[in-house]
Amino acid sequence: MSGGADVRVSTTLTVGLSGGYASDVSKLGQGLGRVEAKGWTAASYASFHPRRRVHRRRGWHRRPDVRHPSYSRRNLGRRPGQPRCDAALRALTAGYDGQTRRALWSVYLRAKSLDGKLKAYAENGSDIYSLAFDQRDLRSRIGVVGGRLGLSYKIGELVLTPRLRLEYDREFAGIDPQRIRYADWLEGAVYELAGVGWKGERVNFEFGAGAEMGSGWTLDLDIGGEKAGGLTSTTGRIGAAKRF
């Protein structure tokens, strides 16, 4: 659930505020694990068009996130914990928009920075198998280059808008290792789990189409994918909106 408001300060500058709340429940490993997450966001942003077809966008938001993971293993019982993560995200985008008779296109560059802390927490519910996790610092520095292309065709009262988006991302920062120990033996041995797959490159693509009808209804269908080191994923989205 989210909401926000924009205010046009001038013909070249728009500022806004937004906020949101989210809750998620995920089941893992054929019912052997369960993760519950709750979080909220608060964001401020601005969009500046210094001249026609050139745009810049800057934003900042803070995102505390509370997660309640619970793992269930055979003969080990359930081990819930309550870690908390506070994160601040900053982003700056600059791009150029172009338009022809049927096409609307844009190219853009984006820089994103994230700094967060995953607070220390301990599992509970299993006397000898619960783990304690030390505080962990999270850092992300991402550079993005991308482009969009959209076409428009009018057939009677129906307007079809096929579209395509392609992005290349690169992560430049690293991640601190996660230090863990047994929760019932805090003075005992300490282990470190190194972050894997944090740095690297990623390619995102999406293609789809929209159909705007004379009645005010708009239907959208988009299919996307992501390719990175050791990761391949696909997404789909179907949307419907009514203009009043």
C-alpha cells in the first residue's frame, strides 16, 4: 500500500513526497521454512527538465524493514528470529527524450547508492541449534544505462502501444561478511559467511503492449527478464485501468 503527491513548482521543476507500507509471507523448501516481512518507506524526489526533451531526476528514501524468519528442519524444531534492517537509498537519473510521429524514445543514465545496517539478532525456539547473527553493514553503488522505445498505432477508437525497455546495471560495491555464532554459547567460536554474487553485472529487458479503448479502459501486458551471474529470471505483468 503506497501513496504520494507531486507539486509542480515551475514549468521545469516538480517535487514530491511518497510513503508506503508492505507485508509479505513466503514459504520456503516445501513448507520447511517460512519468512514474514513487514516494512515501510518514506521518499522525497524531484524532477527537473532544464530544456525540452532533457530530464534529470533525483530521489532519496529511507526504508526500515523488519523480517521474522522461521526455519523448520526435521528433528530440530522451529527457530524464529526478528532481524531489523534500516536503509537509505539515493538515486540520480539524467536522460534525453525524443519523439517522432509514431515513436517515443528515451535514453538515460542512473546512479543509485544504498547504505544500510542489518541489526544483530538471535534465533530462538531451539535450545542448542539457534544461531546469533552480528550486525552487518550493507552497501550498494550501482550504475545503470538504459533505453526505452514506445510506438503508437490508432485503429478506430483503439490505440495500441507496443513498447520495449533494455537496461544494463553494474554493482561496484561489496558486502561485509556475516558473522554468526551459537546463540547459547556467545563466547564460543565465531564463523563468517562471505557474501556471494553481490558484485557483478546484470541485464534487464522488458517488452509488452498496451491497448487504450474509447470507453476509457486500458489493458497492459508486459513480459520481462533478467540475466546476471548465476541468475536468470522472468516476470510477467497484466494490468487494467479505467479513466474517470
